[in-house]
Amino acid sequence: MNQEFLKTLVQTLGEDVVISDPAEIEPWLTDWRGVYKGNAQAVVRPTNTHQVADCLRLCNEHRVPVVPRGGNTGLCGGATPDLSPANIVLSLDRMNQIRAIDTISNTLVADAGCILGNLRRAAEEQGRLLPLSLAAEDSSQIGGNLATNAGGVNVVRYGMAREMVLGIEAVLPNGEIFNGLQTLHKDNTGYDLKQLFIGSEGTLGVITGVALKLHPLNQVRSVVLAAVESAQQALELLRSVYGACGARLQAFEYFTDECLDLVLTHVDGMHQPFEQRYAGYVLIELADTANEEGLQALLEEVIGQALEDGLCQDAAVSASLSQLETLWRLREEISEAQRADGPHLKHDISLPIERIPQFIETAERRLRKVSPDCRLFIFGHFGDGNLHYNVSRPLGAEKTWAAEWEGKVADAVFGEVADYGGSISAEHGIGQLKRHAFHHHKDPMQVRLMLQIKQIFDPNSIMNPGKML
């Protein structure tokens, strides 16, 4: 630890901003899953962009590594420091003010430390929708959401996080402030530099402010849980529903019976949705600005036709808000149920949608050659090609199985993803977890260009060391 640097940091930012007591630093050193743990000499909690700039300027001058941290909801260890005792953890949790909401231009401007759920509720109070929605939205911060280009359940209708961004304010590693916090819907003046920060995982700088697009508030929602006999049948159901409902289709989520069993076992208050069990389930949500009866009638008509055409085996349509929320819980509680079950090897992958059923079959055959008795838990955002392909220990095996088999399982899964022209990370990013796989599967020219961009922004390599690049 450089005591002189730390003293200067405290003098510059103030004792209320810099935490240096080891006991107080400890909670900031671990990811929420408990998989990664690192070291740091201090945690910095600025209250404004200029304090972020002062922090990065000092760290750059002294070659001190900086690890930006949002709500710590990531699954790849991207916000956890490595083992170097020199690290500074930079948290934006105190930068949590909404700067402006404009219902004419339909924009929201906020500090990067704002909790996503709070932003969604603030927009709703103004009769507008911020469509980015995640299971962890009441913990995750919008800066982290953009740094990892978060997806969530509404991608099929609204796209990924980067498609909602109009402007960004960020601090470069040398302390310069990137003033790109525009709310213009059109700006065709050269390179769109803000996009470099989105998905960069804190390796190029620190996002401090965001300007986001808002949409009309969907006053009415309708949900159906449909039982399917296979992923192929789910694909045919997607084709039918999208053709009939168009832009009203807000979510199309798929999960297997193994996932349902996990939720029923580990989450209190959950009940089996049908009298019998099926191979898989699809949760479909339609949303619109008005006409609840019309939306409900449309969904019932579409699902009725699907049942008649043999595109699903059974269906339960929500008749109230409480029923809607109950159906959603069957999908949203899968991650918590996995955590209760024990360590799972999580693979957040993206595939050409039409090839998902084939991938599920061939990937399992490939995986069974590696670990014949492993358990598969497959769910995800089927409507946009994103699967959470998760693997757990065989029944009766010790919980240490995940750590012992992680490399072999990942090689099998990612190898199959590559054969299908997919991506090893659909929405969770690279972080520490997938760095080796990233360099193995990413096109070498693209990696080279990324490294060159990194060199321009961060020539001293102080930003989030050990992540992605």
C-alpha cells in the first residue's frame, strides 16, 4: 500500500469519500455469488463527477489500478478487484440523483449510480416507460447496466441497453470528462463515441451520467404460461405469436421442466402451474398503452389457435395482476433457486434463434461425453436468442464438483456455441469468468482493435485490470 498516495487521495477527496479501514473495505471485495474475492487499499465513494475525475487523475498519475463498481449484481466477476493490494474500488452508489425527465422529448437524464428500478418507477410516475427490466433491477445501477450492455426480459421488443442510450457522461482514466450527455434523438456528426463505453465493463473509463430514451407507458399487460413438448415447438409458437401480435409482444421466455422443479423445490410459496408436468414452458407477455379487454382477447385468441394447431400442450392466461406476477415468478425465481441448490456453471450464450432447438440437442450430446450425469438447467430469453445454459453437479456429488469441472464443461459448451455461429456472452459480459474463452473464441482482428482502443483511452492500463482484455 502506498501511504503517500492514500494520504493525497484523502486530502483531495475528503475523509467522507475515501474508506481505508480494512474492516470497512472487506464487504466491497467479493461478488454477490461469492465466487471471486480480491484486495484493495481503499474504497472511493464520490458524490459528483468532478470527484470521480480527481480520483482517476490521481490514480493515473500514480499508476494505481481502479475497479469501477455498480450494484454488484454481475455474474462474471467484472466488478470484483483482483488480488493486488494496490487496487482502488470506485463505487458510484452515492451518485444517485435523477437530473431530468422530459415527457416531450421522452428522455431521462440521471447519475450512473441510480438504481434501475428507481428509474423505472420515476419514469412511470411521469406516464412513461423505461423498458430495461432485469431480475436484479432493484439492486443494479444504471451505470453498470450500460457498462455491461444489459439485456433483460424486454429485448424482443425494445432491444439491448445500448439501444436505449442517447448520451453518456464519462470520466477517462486521465481525469478528463467526456461530455456526451446529449438528449438528441439525431446526431450524425461522426463517430458515435458513447457506444465505446457501453459494454466496455469499465476498461475504458467510468460512466457517470446517462441520457436514456423513454417510451409510452404500457398501461395494460397480459401474460400466458404455455406448456410445450420441446424447444422446437416453442420456436413454432414464437413464430405464430409474433406474426399475430407484432410489437405488442414484450417478452417470450423459455424454461425447461428441470428449472420449474428447482423453483418448486427451493422457493417458498410456489405451486405447479398445470395438473401434469411437461418438457418445457414458455412465458409470453403482451403489453399495450390501452384497451385491456382487447389485449386479453388477442392473447386468448392467439393461444387458443396455438392449442388447436398443436403448437403448445396446455396454457394458463393471467386474469389479474396477482396471477400475472405469480406466473412471472416461475421464471424470475430460477436464479435464486439455483443459488439455493448449490454452485451452478452458468453459460450466458446467444444463438441464431432458428437454431436453438438443434443446439440444445447437440450440446447435450457433447456435454454428456464430458460428464454423463451432470444436470442441465436451460432457460432464457428465447425471443431474442439468449439462453442461460447452466450445468450443475450430478445428484449425490459434492458441491466442489462445479469448481473441478468448470473448465471442461465450458470448453464443451462454448465449442458448441462457436459451431453454431453464436456468442459466448449474450448479456452478462466477460469479466473475469470468460476472459480466457473470450480470447479463444473472439475473432483475433476484433480483439486486436479492442486492444488498440484500450491503449488510446487507458495507456497506463489502470482501468479494471484482469477483466475482459
